[in-house]
Amino acid sequence: MGILEKIAEIEREISRTQKNKATEYHLGLLKAKLAKYRQQLLEPTGKSAGKGEGFDVMKSGDARVALIGFPSVGKSTLLSTLTSTKSECAAYEFTTLTCIPGVIEYNGAKIQLLDLPGIIEGAAQGKGRGRQVIAVARTADLVVMMLDATKSKIQKELLTAELESVGIRLNKRKPNIYFKQKKGGGISFNSTLPLTKCNEKMVQLILHEWKIFNAEVLFREDCTSDEFVDVILGSRVYMPCLYVYNKIDQISIEEIDRIAREPSSVVVSCNMRLNLDYLLEMVWEYLALVRVYTKKRGAKPDFEDGLILRRGCTAEHVCHVIHRTMVDNFKYGLVWGTSVKYSPQRIGLQHLMNHDDVIQIERADGLTCDFQDFVEMNTDPLAIVVVTSGTRGDRLLFRYPSTEPTNHGVFEKSKGSNPYAVKVTEDINVKKEPVTSCIRDNTLVGFSDSILANILAVKQDLCRKPFDLKIDDVRFVGYPMSLDPSKSKPGAHQIISFNITFVLRANVTSSVIQCYTDLVKQITVAIHHEEERCQYLSSQAKIMLAVHDEVAAMPEDSVESPYAAILQKCTLASCLQTIFEDLGRTGLVHLFINKWIEIWFCLPHKIHQIPDSSAVLKIEPEIIQKCLECLRPYHGVLLLEEKQVLQDSLPMDCSPALSRLITVCSPQQSLQVLSQEADLTLSQVFHIVGHLVYWGKATIIYPLCETNVYVLSPVANTYTNSDLSEQFKKLFNLSLCGQLAEFSYPVKLRESKDVLNPIKQQDQKVKIVLWMLQHQLLIQLHTYVIFCPPASRRMKKMSEEMCRSSGMPIVPEEECVSVSDIASVNSDESLALSYQGTSQFSKSPSSDGSLASEDRFLSLHEELYNLSKEERDCILDIPAARTLEDLKLFTRLFPYFRGDHHLEEIMYYENLHRSDLMALLDKFRSVLITCQYEDPATSFTHMDHHQNT
């Protein structure tokens, strides 16, 4: 008797047996046998027939919904209506013979909808390819059971029974029963509440039927024997189901009302497009999806691209969706929405998120992150590779890191599939994006050793030239070098050329490529020199090849990598590993090749990073160069490290000028003074300071004095629990936030001091300001002067133009003598000037030499000719303009009043005291305005921030 016959016999016996207390054990035993036979029916046999055609579809999107129903109930019509995919629809049954996928875009989520072929009664036993259809349904997150409203009752019962027979439990939750098999000790049975549907004897009979004699069973709820059998099998699938009744246009309104009130039911009409919007709402509800938005500090939430998660998700799940390393750096989060009592509320990792919540994640290093932060440019190398060409062909001798993550996209090996799975060979209606990324977990993947050897081994014509090759989303940067084979030992492996290559991301800028080219050129030239001196590369290559041969001789099932052994035996491989790790950690490289050739390198993109509120901004070398071009003798330099630490890090053969400048360096002195104390020329000081700034050892400031104006930096880390706050508290025993609060508005250094405090505390204040400048917490503001005529003069000019255009007469200015003009003529200053015989620059009618005075005014400076008549009149109307010395000084400084020169620069070039300059600005304040912003030479750490914002 076959399995199907046994199942039919048991079902007939169950139907014949009366249900009472005397037969409950017998029925429980029959149900256990029935479940056992059905499980055997689903399992594939040892002997399989020829490979059949399946129609499984790759799972994509945020969720999967399976359409199950009898033929001709409207599944294909619903798919074509809700998605852009067109499924064939006809008036006959079995129109759909394969699985047709579609995508529903709803609330920012992409929900995959599968139109499965219609199933018939007996599908669980394999009729009408029912097993394949049900196998796909088991992989879905939600089952939408399409029913014909005209005969819905019988269809619903039949489909539910078919799904129940193959282990799919609709709208049920997993029984709360603990079950564990043991090796001995018999059957231990316990319950936490009185049982009315099952007892210990029933449990023992079911377990004996399954040949289980040692187990531990704990009932935490009142469950039936069928539910206990499901727990024993462990292969049952519990999923939500939505019953969709189609063709409601063919039944009465009373019948529609009755059906709509049933649980988990939705009534629709696909042809008339009725109630489809409510169907989508119910699908979203039953899938238990929520949408969470991310936000950067100081920016609006990104409502265009939300994160789709499951209901009950926490802030930890949000971090995992953004990036796998977010949880390690998580500090706290700020949430706006219905999941908090007030907005924003500070939350932890276990906080439950609700639909449409907005979260701002604060990292332990003081930064904020969102989904877009991890797609920005990364300058860290992905790998470093050594390839040689010689008598043994093109060989890859070494690569680091050597471990490739498994299951990497297009290079993943095919795995065994479910024999009952259904698949589609090609779907022309859905646009699929193939996975072609060569980067996984910041590591190069998909390139075997032989492939890398073929693409990186170059011809002789390409040697001693920069090597730049882009493949998909990675870039190979190197500097190939050729060798003279005649100098190698006879009989040994002769190397003709070698290429050390850095693997970078393809989206790096040209400046990053140039920096890595310079580094690899240093390494290649150093190795070439040592090869000619002592056959260094040949000896190291011999060690690497020997390790490769040893690993190749191992059994095929050995998974040992040769590169780990090479790192232990080969000094060149150790040097390359150190270079790779230093570039990713600090961006500074300092080592000796063969303990002889010294390598110094600085990656400015890694060193000059701005810890902005939204991300870590990288400063391009071009920006640093532009700022250094603005360097002037009146600037100063602030070391970012202690003098002794910086001196100890210098190479033994460094320039004595560098050592002398570091020794006399002081933030209170300008570069001109430092050049005199260090006995260096000003050009030497400029070059040394530029070198220190480029290597991140110093920054440009204006010499510290009491008139300096400081304000909180826009990229300052103001978190109370940051590492900077703790470091500041250890140094000064003060609160960093409290000290930064004093600089919320522009403050002069003299104003931040308290004259009543002892001198030691005032000196500590200076040290605090220097510390803040070193850590980019403060910026210095300089005063710039801009010439701007009064608005009344501009309005008068506009009114005259309007009078001319309208034909109205214009009253001459000489006829409109004001009281102020008369007062200016009769003032003591005017009389004094007239007694001295100097010309009066008055606009009053009594001045009969106005033209001569204006000509004389223009003769003071050639740039005054560029002014309009109205602007010249504005200057001449100022009382201070009647003093010849003030007017001469004003005209001499007039070229600086365009907003391009700050006061300190004017004082330096014109050799003026601050008091004289401030007095002149006060006298001509009616035509001059002042504004404060940074000096271009000191603002390179914020220039890139402004460009990004």
C-alpha cells in the first residue's frame, strides 16, 4: 500500500470514528500517523526522475506577497491592475501556467507580488503542479487568497484545507510549547496551566508513534494534539492571510456587507477597480511594515528615501539597515514621532520605532549619520597587490588583505535548490539590476589570483609610467618597473618587471589617484634600488614562490591561504601590510624598505578631515594649496603637537632649519618675527610652515593678541560626552561646553579675560583658547571694510532719474541749501582751515572753488577716478574730508575698502597703528561699513564645509 492509500485510509477511519472522551486517544494517534505520512509525502525520494521545469522567482523588494486561488478568480487581473507587469488574462481557466512577478510601490516600499497558477483540489498530493505552487507560497510573507464572491465559501474551505495539509498555517501563531529531544531520562512532561485539550497520556502516545522515547515537553498554553504534532515536526509555516473576494459586482449589496464583515476579508472588483486602495492598506497592515526616516543634525529629514522595516523594530534594527558598523559606534538617538512622549526624545538601541518616525543617530565619536553617509567617497585602499613577470610567467606573489568574503554577488556559486521549487528562466516585464559590485565589506572580491596577474602584468612599454586601470567600481593604481635580467643570478627565477598596485574605489577624485601614484612610485623606486644593490626583490620573490608551491602541493580540500605564511616569512610582505594598515588608520606612512630606504608619505585627504555635524568632510589638497598661497608675513603658526614630540618624530637627516623653526615657534609671534629669531629667510619660513600644515602638524593662525575676535566654529564638536570633553576636563578641570558657551557670539580675547582673577587663571584662559584652536573648536574673525555710499544719496539719484524719465523739472542742488550745509560752513573746523589757507571741500554755495577742490581730490589717488560723481560727493560731504591729513589717509587706504583686506593686513602693509586706523574708520563711518569673517589663509578647514553646504 502506498503513502497516498495510507493517508486515504486514515482519513476514512477518522471520519468514521465518533468523537468522545473514550476515543480521543485513538483520534490523536491517527492524527499523528496522518501527519507522519503527509510529511513523508512532501519529502523527496532518493530516486528522482529527470529534471523538471520549475518557476521559482528570486525574492526582491521589502516583502513578498503570493496570490493563491482557483483558476479564473481574477489573480492575473489584480496583478496587472496593481503593478506595471502585464499578465495574460482570458475567460478560460489555467490562463497562467507559470509564476508572474510584479512590484507594488506603496508608502515608499517595494512589495513583490507573485501571480501563481491556479490550484485545484488535491494540489497537496501534486495534482496540477500544486506542490510547486505551494512551495512558492511557503516563501512568501503574506498569502492573498483570491476567492470568487459567487462561490467563496466552498473555495475558501478547500484552499485552506490544501494549505493546512502541507504545513501552512494561516492567521495562526506558533504554539507556545517547549519541546526538546534528549538522549536519556524518558519523557518529562510539565504544564504551566490546566490543560483541557490534551494531557500527558496523549503526549506520550504521539511521541511513541514518532519513535521518541526521551524528550522534555512543557506546555505554556492550552493546545490541542494537532498543535503539539506541529511542534514536533518543526517545519510548519505560520503566516498571515488576507481573503480577497473578487467579482462583487455580481452579488447583492447585502451579501457584500456580510462578506466584508468577516475577519481578514476584503471585497474588491478588479474589472471595475473597486476598493483597491483599501486592499493596499490591508496588505501594508498585514505585512506589518513601518517606514522610518533618517535625519542629519541641523538638516531636514529625508522624506524622499525612508527605511522600510518590520513592526516591532528597534533603533538597533535601524542601525543595521544603515550600516553593519553603526551599532558599535552608537551613542544615542533622537526620535520625532508617535513612538516618543515628546519630540525630540533621546532614546537607546532598544527603543521601539513606529511608522513615519524620524530618527537622528548620534555616534560615540560625536558625529551623526544617516543612510547617505555610507555612500560617500572613501579614500582607504581596498587591497595591495604584487605582480611579477618573468621566466615563470605572470605571477601574483602577494595580496593583502587575502581573505575574500563568501557569497559575493555575481561570483557566488550555485547552490542546491528545492526539488519542488518553481522558477522562471526570464521575466521580460520586470527590470532586474544585476549585482556587479567588486567591493564587499571594504574588501576587493571577485578577482582571482590568475585574473589579477593577467590584468596587472604590463608590457615593457608601460614601465616607468603611472598605471591607472578602472574596472566596474574599482580602480588599480600602480607604477610598473622593469628590471635588467642580466643582473640576476643564472638558473634562478628571473624577474623582467614587477608592479605593486593599490586597489581603490572607482569614484575617488583625481587628487587621491595622484597621491597614491606618488606613494607607489616611492615604493617601486626603493625596491628597484635594493634589487640592483643586493637582489632584494629576487630573494623575496623566491620566498613567496616557495610558499605558493607548498600550498599548491597540499590536498585539494585544504583551505589554507598562502598569504598568511608569506606574511610570517617575507619582510617585503610585512612592509606592504604596514603601509596598507597605516593608510587606512592615519594616512601617514613611515618605514624602511629592507631596513635601508626610508619611505615618508602623507595622504592629506585622511589627515585633514573636518568632523562636521553631518559627516566627516575630506579636504582636497587644492584647497590647502589655495590657503597657503594667501600666507603673509603677519600670519602666525600654531603647532598641533608638543614641540618635543614633533622634534622626536623628525628624521635624522632632516633640515636644521626645520628644527630651529620648531624650537622658536610661538603662537604669539608672526612669521616675520620667527624668521628673524630662527635666522631664516622669509621664503624658507613659508616653505617650512606650508610643509607642516600639509602634514597635519600645524595650522595657520593670526598671532595671539587681546584684540583677536573668536567665535564658535560651525564644525565644532559640542557634545557633552565626547572624547574631547573628557580630554579637556582632564587638562583644565573645566567643562568644555561651558567654555565654548562664552564664544557663542564673537568675543575679543580681552573680553573673555577676567581682570579680577589671578594672572595664572588669565594665562590658563590663553592656553584654553590655544587648545580650542588646535582642535578646530574656534575660528578667528577679522574685520573687513567696504565702501558703501549712504542710501539717501542713492535714493536721490534714483529720484532724479525718475524725474528725467517723466519730464519733471529737477531743482538744482545749489538752490536747496540745508541747515546742515550752513552749519558746516560756519563751523570752527571750516574757519580754522580757511585761516590756514587750505582749500575747503564744502558743497555750500559760498564755496567758489568747488570744481578745483574736486580736481584736487581726484589727484590724490588714481582709483578715485573710478567713482561716480555721487560717490565722490558723498565723501566730500563728510566733515572729516575737510581735514587734509584725514582725506589723504582715506584716499591712500581707499583701495583696501573693497572687502578683500582685513584690518591686520592694512596695518601691516601701510605701517599703521590700530588706533589710527580705527579713528579714521570712525570719521568716515557714514560711507564705510565693516563685516567680520575668516582670513582665507586660516579657513581651509572650513572652506570645504561651506562648499558642501
